[in-house]
Amino acid sequence: GAVVSQHPSRVICKSGTSVKIECRSLDFQATTMFWYRQFPKQSLMLMATSNEGSKATYEQGVEKDKFLINHASLTLSTLTVTSAHPEDSSFYICSAMRLQETQYFGPGTRLLVL
Amino acid sequence: GNSVTQMEGPVTLSEEAFLTINCTYTATGYPSLFWYVQYPGEGLQLLLKATKADDKGSNKGFEATYRKETTSFHLEKGSVQVSDSAVYFCALNNNNNDMRFGAGTRLTVKP
């Protein structure tokens, strides 16, 4: 099956610092990657969609300067939370899609900003 | 717009009980429908999917049938196990870059 990894799985940082989360498709080339945010006991909220080599498309209400997305290759996308604040604490999940197929999700990254 | 509505939880069942989690959708055209499962502290795993009307997705004893006439994709399992305890998400994808999720239903199976 299709495997998607995320790193780190858990990160704690101080307010004002930046945090980078990596999302990798391990056994397939992902034409599109997605970044979601999940609050406790809630559903997933799509933050942005990224295609390799082009700028990410952000959902309404998501600050692109706050959540920087880079999709440098067909197997790697990164989400950088800049100048993190406690309200950015959340569970961040990426997914990767191969051509017009199903989205495969990573295991998630739990971010805690102190 | 596209949306998914699934039954609110939490759902608590005894082992070997029958499970149904209702899911209905609103969409234009012909979306693909999915059920994902999320175990505690983990990301989502694809459980099953159906891409056209009357298709039945099945996996690990779970089944769901794409019913266009009732715009539904209810998840069923004949005999649940403790290991099935998780949160289940119904989702639709209408143009490949627009995945919509339901709110999730937490299932707890007691021995």
C-alpha cells in the first residue's frame, strides 16, 4: 500500500519560534499533497493544497505567511509554522495523492507551543 | 456545496455487536466516497472506498454501499471487536482536490 510519513511525530517549542514539519510519500510519487489541522475531538480542517514545483493553494482563513508550505519534490512537502503561538498548538496531518487516486494520510504531528 | 453528515457519537457497543454508523452526503456530480479510521494518537487510515453508485466497499469485515438514491454511505460491521475502537470519518472527494470530512464518530467496543 501507499505509505506516508511525517516527521517529527511530536514537537514542543517556545512561543515565537518556527517549527518545520516534513511529509514524505515513501513508496510513490505524490502529485499533490495536502495539509490538515485537527483540533481535539474534531474533524480535519484542510489548510492548503500543494503541487510539486508550484505555490500552495491556501483555504480561506489560513494565513499563508504563517503556515509556509514548500513542495520541493514529488515525495516531500514541508509545513513551517512561523512565529508559533500557543493557539497554533494542534495536530497537523498531511496526506499525499498519486495522480487522480485516493489520499493517503501521514500519522500526524502533534505541536505544542508553550 | 459538498458536505458530509455522519451520526454523532460516541457509540459504545459490546464485543460481537452489530455496528452501523450513518453517513449522508451532499454533492454535485458523482463523488467518490470513503471511510477512514483514526486510532488514538495516529493519523487517518483508509478503511474502504466506493467510486460509483451501487459500489460496495469492504475491508476487515466493514462494509459500506454507495447509495445515490438516498445519498448515503453507511458503515456496517456484523461483529465488532475491542480493537475496532477508534474514530471513524466519512468523506467525499468530488474533484480530487476537494476532500470533505464528516465530524467523526467515536466508537468504543467493550469486552
